[in-house]
Amino acid sequence: MSCNYLTPKDLQKKLDCSKNTVYNLLKYSNIPKVIIGKRYYIPESSFDDWMINNIGGKIKINKNFF
């Protein structure tokens, strides 16, 4: 089974938002992600599921998440 991964740059294009917004989402929200060293990898299917589950909602960046 193979899995496609998105990078923060891919998310920036997909969400049409700034680099800072993407990194804040990755750092402070519950977006599914894998962190290797300082690099983020987002499983594409998990991200799509996360987006569907958050349709119509407001995504809060919780800086006390960790």
C-alpha cells in the first residue's frame, strides 16, 4: 500500500494561504502529520479526510495544543 504525502509548500498551494499560516496550522492544530527532523509530511488521504470533517467549521489554532 502506498501513501502520497504533501509538503507544507503543497498545502500552501492547496489552501491558498501564506507559509506562516501553514506552519501555524501544522504546529498548533490537529492536522494529521509526520515530523521527521524538522520536516513535515502530511498524508494526503488523511488530510483530505481532516478537511471533510472540518467542512463548515472554523479551524482554531490552539497555541497551547502541545
